Amino acid sequence: MNSSVMPTATTATTDPGTRGAALALQQGDFEGGIALLERQAPDAVDTPPPAGAADALSLLALAHFQLQHYAQAASYYTLALQAAPVAPQAADWRAMLAIAQGNATAEMHVHVPEIEYFQRAALLAPPVLAPGALPTPPPAAGPLSLRRALRRWLGNVLGVVGTLLVGITTNVYGRLAGYRNAVWTNWYHRPQFLAILTLAYMREQLNAHNLGTSYPPGRLVAFQPPGQQPPPGVTHFRTADGSWNDLADPKAGAAGTRFLRNVGMAAIRPEIGEQLLTPNPREISRKLLSRPLDEHGVPQMPEVPFLNLLSASWIQFMNNDWINHGEIHFTDTIAIPLPEDDSARQRYWQTQMFIGRSQRDPTRSDGIEATAKSSINEVTHWWDGSQIYGSDQATQDGLRSHAGGKLRLQADGRLPLDAKGIEETGFKRNWWVGIAMLTTLFVREHNAICDELHAAYPDWDDQRLFNVARLINAAVMAKIHTLEWTPAILPNPALNAAMHANWYGLVENLIRKGANRKTVDEINIRNAELGGVVGNPIDTHGRTYGLTEEFVEVYRLHSLLPETLVLRRHDEASTPGHEPERLPFHASRQAGSPRLTQRHAMADLFYSFGKQQPGMLVLNNYPRFMQELSIPGNPFFDMGTVDIVRARERGIPRYNEFRRQLGLHPITCFEDLSDDAAAIARIKAVYGPNPADVEKLDLMVGTLAEGHRPDYFGFGETMFQIFILNATRRLQADRFYTDCFSAEFYTPEGMRWIDATDLKAVLLRHYPQLADTGLANIRNAFEPWDSDAVLDPKRHPLRACDAQLKADPWRGDAHPAQPQAT
């Protein structure tokens, strides 16, 4: 990343050779320091090494660590501790030993994937579909039967009437009642039906005012020439790179196109120089993000009681499908000063931490662009399973077995490994075992769908089986996220009903209960609220679809992750003496993932995640391991600092301006954020004590600090605005979830598969032994997998939401009392 490592400490040794090596390390000459130190270090056969060798050994360890020789670093830290176990620096050596051991297991010196940067010509090129990449579309459907024609006519009539009534009701009520108090929104203090109306009105306001672009007016996405003709197959199947979903704008939502914006152009002000570093991002990370330590130095993580760790894996799994800025720069860096009292100075002998800048958008023409900043999305913007299938044709072709439509798996059901020993899949950046588990699960689900389709259509070839199975599998993932993950992390009755209305429609929720609901009913009401977004007409609200920089920012949910994974056996209840394994999280990354799945059965890993809780999304609950992370090319990388820098670097407004841009009231003082006086005092100590200092508050810090939330909400209302906007738009702007969500495209078997499937069903289909665990005792697989006969309502609040939705989705309280045990 940057070899400029600065001196902050000197060795106390009087040995001239060791002092010379220390000076070399302080100047960033690690190879030279190693050459000098190896003359001073004792032979490895000396056990234990003499006490006087500790300085040389620890310096050798640090030099190897900085060169990403993590196994050697671990060996030398072990020897240093043997030589001087009670030395003043021993605590730092132990911490560095643990990091080095995890990095060695994960092989964090290896770049995964290979370093590659966006190229202007490729980004601006028209989409090219290789011959045979998609099947020939099926013959056009014949004329509708009289019965189906009448049903469609009735659905259209009801849709017109419903759209008029819903629109009038929503706007009249929204305008009269409003949704904001002095600072915070108030929708969740209203009865459920009125809360849903309020949410609908908030979404309309966001659609009207916060769908911006990053391209010049009148230009197609990626500056494509108009008039391109859709190639065969794109009308019925998804392309590998996401092109041609919008037949009039061929690269809308495709990989290699710009992130769009949810704030006004004038609010996009990338920060540079002193502004970028004020307040110091590393100081924010240490003072406002770090988990507190107990008396033994163990990080303390407040847990979300009503979620399990699969929820944390899932959201990264989804993000890998939606958003990534691609590789960072390793030679063009931002230098972050380390405060004088920063322990990293002593551990790494650095006065600065270096963060590679985000890639520049090579398609920009500076001086004539309307936006001050633009960035490229490495993956497709669509909800299309690209994290499994890839975002380019070559990757997709390499993942396929080319037999029966299936994706490749090893004989033992695990993902195949590439030349670097990492699992092969569509997206491997930031890889760890939680992502490997879900990727394996949905690769297996894809193959199971292929078997179902082959049984129904034995004459279909490999290409058709693959592409239809992909449509179905992507829809299953979208359904799980909409109806399970979102209500699990935000278990509020009104929100739960609203998410079910997004998928099924309010009328379907009324007339059918539970598993009997159909995404597209026989009489499909052509209205998003009454008949559901899915299966109804596409609506882009007059703006080209794409995910936004603001969407990226609100999904910085690293606080969900624990410091340690607790690995159990799924049959532990019947296995006397079973002791769970405790694995440092960072050892599960990259090469650590396949090593872990080789030692632990996949069913055991899913059970372990089902039993472990994630961290709360609040201040001072950021994983400590992520604040001293090593990434390929940079041994010391604080993700908390990076999260702050990225928002500033990419022109995301700070917290108060962000709220203004979304139509929310700004805070007038830090005390508006929370009733937690200690937290407010910590914020003031970093940002300043004056009312005007609230304008400096960073978006992520403000959202984590929000103490005024609906009951059981996993995150606060500022993040929730972006969620309201995009949760619907990801479905409503996608042709394959709207106009093309029908049996013609998905097959009748595919439509039934989607309706019958949730995450619990997927898990039990592929790992039936989990039926003997707490998974069988719960409805939503993101809840804690508790086996108690009577489930604790504080750990299972979603049960009360589901019971209310089942009884009557129109009534009830959006701000419930404690749910009753069931």
C-alpha cells in the first residue's frame, strides 16, 4: 500500500546491531532490518530464547508483519513472548501474534481477486452478447382463454380504481397528518393502517424528490448511442452483466456503470485536504466506534437479542449482489494521522495509517459533468444473483458445469476452489466463511431448481435450464430478503405488513394467510399497493434505475459482526462433553474459509450461526478486529476509519445535511440524537461542544447514535429513509420482477417454487439434519434458533408481528407493547 512507515518508538536495547535494525524499521527498510536482526536473533533451537533476545525477536516479528510474512511474524512474536513474557510490550506482542496467526491462516497477503482497474473503453463499449449466451426465446403465447382474459380485464379495472383511491387517500392523509415531529418521524406512533399510509406517503415523497442521476441530462447510461436493437434472448432472460434489462437503455443497471444519487447535485461535495481529515477519522473510530474492553481486555459486544448471525452474513451476501466500488488504489493513498495516544503507534511503529483512494470514474469528462463526483459499480445493480452467477460472461461460463443447467460443485457438496485455494463463485471480494456458506446454499438451490425444471421439461437443453433456474433462484433470494430479513431486523408490525404488501399486495394478505399466499394471483390487481409490486407493471418513476452512493453508505453494518465465531455441532444436545470451538473472526477470511468448511460440516456451520447473535447497530460496538485489519497490500487497515473516509471522499453529505436532503428535520443539538448523556458527551469530545458543531457530524456516527427508534428496530430512521426508497425500487424498476414476472418467463413450476420457498425451506431442503435443531421451532430462519417450548418474546418479537398480520393486516398498533409469548 505505502512503504512510508514512520518512527514512533525506539528500542531500549543497548545492542548496536539491534539499534541499527530498529532505525531501519523506522525508515521503512524492513528487508534491511531483517538482515541486521537475523544476526542478533537466537537460533530457533534455543528454547526458551534468552531474555535479552526479546527486543530483536519482536522487531523481526514486526518487520515480517509489515512485509505480510504473517507465519514468520507469528513465529517471532511467539519467541519474543517466550523470552520476556512479562515485558512491558508483552500485551502488544500477544495482540500482534493473534492477528498474525489469523492472517497466516487466511493467507491475507494474497490479492483476492486479482488487482484490476476499470478501463474507459470497456465501460463505454456497447453491450455485446456472445452467440449462444442466451437461449432462443420461447414461442409467443397464444391468445388468452376467455376466462383468463376476463380475469386480466378485472385486474386492470380494479387496478385503475385502486390506484386512484390509494393515491388520493395516501396524499390527502399524508399532507394533513404529516410524518415529522420537531426532529423525528412519527409514523410508528400511529395505528397500523395509518402507519402504512404514512410509510406509503414517505415513499412517494422520496420517489418524487430523491431519484437523482450521475449522468448528464438526456444521455443514456454509460453514454450509449441511442437506437440499439435488443439481441435475441434478452427479452426473456437476464444477461450476465445486467445489460438489456431496460430494453430502451441497454446499460441501465449493468455492471461497470455509475452509482446514481439520492441527494441533490449541490449537496455532493467531495471532501479534500484538511476537511477530509476533520475531525480525525481514526479518532472517531477509536473514541466513538470501538467496543469497550472488560477488565481482562476482552471486547464487550451488545447483542441484538432477536437476530442470529445469519442475518449479518445475509446482508453482505446481498450487498455482494448489488454494490461494490471495485479495487482501491495501492499507490495513491490518503494518510490518516495516528493520534499521540494511539496504541497502533507502538504496535506498528507508524504515525500515519494509509488508505488507498477509491477508483476514479474513467468515463468522466471533467468540466462538463453535472455531478462533482461519480463512481463505477463493479457488479450489476439488479437483484439478479450476480454474487453467485458473476457480472460478466466469462465468469459465468467458468462457474457452470454445462450439463443440466447446473453450477459446479465438488463431490462433497462444497464450492470448487480456484488456483489460490479460494472458493470459486461470482464475487469473491471481502470473502469469509459466512459468505461461503450462503453461496454454497444457493448454488445447491440453483441445481435443485434445475432438477425440478428438467423433470417438467425433459427436452430443454443446458442453456435454457440454467437461465430459467437463475431467474427463479434470484427471485427466491429477493423474496427472502423482502419478507424475512427485513422484518427480522425491523420487527415492527406496520413495517412487517408493508413488506408483505410490497411482495403480495394488501388484498392478498387479506384473503389468504401464511403459506397459501400467491405472489401473482388469478385476478392480479394492477396496483402496487393492493396487488403488490411483484408481478405488476414496471414503474421507474421517470428515472433510470441504478443503485446509489447513498444506498452504499447506509449499508455499512459492520457492527453486526462478532469478534469470535462460536462453532458448534448441530447434534450438540445429544453429544455429551461437546465443547464449541471459538475461532477469531479474521481467521475465517479468504483461505481460512475453505479450511474451515473442510473441518466443519456445513450443517454444523449453519447451526452455529443460527445460535449466535450479531452486534447491535449502535455507537461503540464496532468490531475491534476490524480496527486492526490486514488486507492484501496493507497490513494495518482500520475499517472504522475507512468507513468515515469513504463517505467524505465520495461526496456523501454529513449527517444533518443528509437528513435535510431526505426531507427530514435536522438536529439542532447533539442532545437531539439520544437520551444517553454519556454517549452525547463522547460525541461532543470528538466533534466539539457547540450547537454549530452538529453540522460536522458524520453520517455513520449520527445513524448509530440515534436513540429514537421504533421498538425492536435494528437501525434508526435516517438509514430507514434510504431503505424505504430502495426496498421497493429494487423490485419495481426491474422488468423481471414486474412485467416479466409470470409463468411465461418463470414457468408454472418456477412460480410455485418461489411461492413455496423461504430460507427455512432452503436450509432444510439441502441440510435436512437441521430439522432436529431449533430451526424447526421457529418460523423465520433469521430468528435465534431457540428450542424452548415457550419462546422468549424479547428474542422473538416477529411472532407477534406475524400473528397480527395473519389476523388482520389493517388493524393493530404500529408501536406495540411487549409481544406475548406463544
